[in-house]
Amino acid sequence: MWISQINPDWVWQKWESSVVKGGQVTKYARTVKYFPQYEVPNLQKTLGVRFAELVNGVVSEESFISSWLNDFGPLSNTGLQLFRIDELLEEARHVWWVLQVLDVFKRNGLDPESINLIEAERCLVPVPNPLQGLSDLEEEVIAAKYKNAEKLIKNFSHFQGQGQYEWPVLRLASRFVSSAETEWKASYSMLLDNVVATINHYLALNTFIQNQNPQDFPRDVFGRKKSSDDFPYEAVKHKIATVIQPRNLSGYIWLRLQEEFEATTTFSSRKESD
């Protein structure tokens, strides 16, 4: 079985004119369907950039949340009543940090397939501090919540659900740096393990494999099937393909991050050149 692509029929909904007050999303005007993979193929980068602006104090939390919901929609399909701002902020931090670490790997030519296990343990890599932007109170909560980081690392797959992910990276970093610092030096081995585990968590939670719709209608640049007036049924054939289906916008973003992660290896480069 070969997974060819993200399901081309997958769509998501924006929450246009979202209103955020008192730490809650109180309303939105309407939902608008769109095809993220065609309209925003680098959405993971957009989320990383916008969260960086929040961390650096360029935008407020309310502005970050309302603009994200208006432009792209919620990360999960909880609906307005169950939507939680803290869950979006937590996952945005995970996306932002993983993106930054992958960028560091690329800039320094750190190919995991060419680094042995001893070198990986000894190689200290400066990466962005995942605690940036947290308050002193939030740091104290992290210290209390993540008492046994090593145990959490071994149990990455034991998640409770969307937004309740116990992310050991924060506890590990809090042993060495405070939220006031911008950089954290960690072993390449530890960074690689945590990038893999973080991506695996979200892919397991928010994606699944299925067959693509066999009716192979031509599509426009936004992923919409073209009208049968332009392409009569006699001109449309079938296509059998295994695709990966995001359950929600979170799944789509982490699929794009997985693509970036694969691009850090020479193996990926060889596959593309074959």
C-alpha cells in the first residue's frame, strides 16, 4: 500500500468575524468552507509565524485567536460551545517549536541518517526556548504538572484527547532555562526523539487512512471539482488511490509538518530524485 496524498476531497470551515472577549470566543458570523491543502499549503508555517508574533508581544492573545479563526478556523471540530482558547494556544506552541527545531536541523545540515547514536547524545544544539512567552505562574504549573519528564517521554502515545497532551518538552526545558531566555541547548538525540513523538501524537489523534473517491473529476486550483457541464461523465474515469484523511485542521497541519520532517533526511532526497 502506498499513500499517494492528502485526500483531495477534504474541506474545513473558517469562523468568519469571530469575537473573542474575556478569554472566550463568544460568537462568529458564519462558517465558510475551503480547501486548506490547495489554498494554504504552508499553513503550518503561517501558524508558526503568527504564534511567534504572540510570543514576541507583537499581537495580543485575543487578536491572535480571532484572526486565526477568521482566516482558517479552529484546529479541531469541537464547535463553539466546547472550543477552548488554551488548547489552541498549547498546540500552536508545539507547532511553532517543532518548526523552529526542524529549521535549526536544516541550517546546520543535521541529517539523522548520517549521525550515529553516540554523536547524537554528545551533540548539543541551540534551539528556541519552548518556554518563551509563559508567565511565572505558568512556569510553576509546568513544574508541578510534569514531575517525571522521563516517564512522560516513554508514554507519548498515552494521550487523553485533543488539547490535553502532556508535552514533556516544557518540563525538560524548565530544568535548564526560564521563560525569559530565548535559547535552549539540548542534545540532538533528545530533540529528535521529541520531534518524532510530538508529530506521532498528533498524527495518531487527528488523521486516518482511507480510499480516495474513485470518481476522478478534474479540479480547479482551489480543489473544487469542475462542473460536469465542462467535463461530461463520458470524459470522467476512475482512480483508485490510498489517501490520508485529516480529521480536522490540526491533522492537516501536522501532516505538513511531517513532510518537512522527512525533507531533513537524505533518504527523502533520494526518493524525490528516483
